[in-house]
Amino acid sequence: MSLQQPWLIKNGKIVIEDGSIIENGVLLVREGKIEWIGTEAQLPEHYPAYAGPIVEASGSWVLPGFIDVHVHGGFGADFMDATREALETITGFHAQHGTTAMLATSMTASHKDLSAVLSAVDAYIHQEMPFTQLLGVHLEGPFISPKFPGAQNPAFIVPPQISWLQGWMEQHPDVIRLITLAPESEGALPFIAWLKETGIVAACGHTDATYAQIEAAVDAGLQHAVHTFNAMRVLHHREPGTVGAVLSDDRIYAEVIADGHHVHPACIKILANTKPKDKLLLVTDSMCASGLSEGDYSLGGLKVTVKDGAARLAGSDTLAGSTLTMIDAFRFCVEQVGLPIPQVSRMASGNPAATLGITEQIGSLSAGKQADILLVSPDLQIQNVWIKGKAIILS
């Protein structure tokens, strides 16, 4: 259907911005934006002569598109490949699974390789993007702790380098949106304060920081935690550590990878019950093997084996990203953790938008926002995806 022609979804269970559900709901799209949301009974009053295309939802869920702020790749491609073909493969794959916007997430790597990623993403986002929209780059490292490298290559770990960021920002304005770092590393606090001034989100991750060090970092401007519970100092009743700070400090947005491998469902429930409803978000941390068969792959130059649904560094128990999609994470939180659909929708869409400061444009269903919309069946399968009001053809 043409972007110029208004169209609507009717008879859906629409989860709107405040988390409530409109039964027998109608959502009208015009010029790539949501124009009106209401009930089917209200439609004749507002649009008595409506004769455009109609999508019959038949009681399925109508949700805002998912936003993934931590994703490395998919369907055989990695953002570190730094090519348009790789970016199109990744965005095309994840669009099929409900992700309508994402941050291209890098690995801990050399300055040269990270520069190549930034250059590729910068070029890509300034052209028409046919699938999932790239919002910029999430630099996961290289400013992390050698004690918690996870699947990151320790050979490239360095202390925070403001000069690197200054150079990258001069060449690629507004491309870097989020940076993962270890707040206990040398020079981290002034670096975090500088990031806050520049509008880049500072996140703790791959870190051995104590509770006090995280609190000092939050005071300096840190506001986000990547893959909570994973690759960070654990909770202890006498030293709450990084996990304790993330759980207890309401200023911190917390990511979680809900795949059943990274975090036990009970711990996700504890996280959901502890964090404010607007501060918990789903991510995939998906790597290139997502969407492909099990076997041997690589991530950040390290060998990875995918077996029984889990990606691990070859010959070890260390998890190396995931093969997760956002609809899989969504379904896991509803079916295995027991969270209500409106809450999980907020975790997958509204909260990621909030951590990036873009809730006026995307992240929820309300009039005036971009028409990034999902139609999801009662058993939580993707039926339709629209990005900027344009239908994505599902394979």
C-alpha cells in the first residue's frame, strides 16, 4: 500500500502509550505516521467516509515496533563487517522479527576497525533504509575491564580515550549514541561526564566496578547498564557490586537478555519487580549466527560455537552474544517469566526509546508518532510489520 494513501488496522487489541489496551481498536496511518487511534465504534464519527485499505486484525495484538539498542548481527552478517551489504542483511533479518529500529553494536576492536564501522553506518543512515532503521552506533567497548571481557577480544581493551571520541564525532556527527565502558577504569569518571555533555549515553558493562564506583559514575552521568547480570561484578550482601547498584538505583536503565541462557527467568522477574517500570529494556545481543543453523562462527575475531540455542566461545562456557530475536525475547518474558504483555511491550519499545531520548518520535502507539507497528498473533507470532507505515514483506 502507498505511503501517500491512508490505511487502517481494525479489530485489534491495541496497546497504547499509557499501557492500556483498546479492545476492538482501530489505528489509522497517513503519510507514514499514526493519525488516529480509537475503537471501531468511534470510526464513523471521526472518518465517516473512510474508504481506504483496511487490515483486519481479527483480535491480534497491535504493538509498537521493537527497538533493539544492543545487537551485533544476524543471518550471517556482523556490524563489524562494516559494509552496506552486511548492514542490509542484519536489518532485513531483524525486521522480519519485529525490530523496527536498532543501534548497530560494535565489538571491542582496534581504532581502525571501529572507525570503519562508524563510517559504514554513517553512510547507511544517510540513505533510504529499506528495513529496520539504524539509529546510530552502540560502541560496546573497547573501554571495558580485562577482568570481565566476556566474548570481547582482550587484546584491544584500552582505558577511555576522549581524543578517539572527539575525532569520531567530528567525522561522524550524531552517529555514536551509546558507549559501554567499565566505570572503574582510569579516567572513566571525567569521560562519563564528557559523554553526558555531548549527549551520548554512558553505560556500564563488562565491569568489575564496586557499588560505590557505580554510584559515583551515575553521579557523573552514567545512565544505562548493558546485559544486566552478565559480565559484571555480582551482588553480595556486604558488597552489592555492579548488580546491586543496577538493581537499587532508579536512575539506571537496565538491559536484560531474555533467552533462557543468559539469565534465569526468576532473575528476570526479580529485575522486573525491582526496577521502575520505565527503566527495564529487552535487548538481543544477537550475533551473526542468529537465524542460521547451529555450528561454528566468529564474533569479534574469536571463535564461537552455537549449540542447543546458546552461542559460546569455542571450548569454553563463556556466552558469546545470542541467537535471539526481539519477538523471541518478548515471548519468553510473557510465557516463561509471567509478565503482562503491556509491560513487556514497554520493555521492548518504549523504554529503549526513552534511554535514547527519542520517545517523541517512536517507541509507542499514539497520534503523531512514526507508524512503526507490529501485528502479533494471540500466541505471540509476528504477522505483520510496518516501518514508517510501509509494510515489510515477511518471508
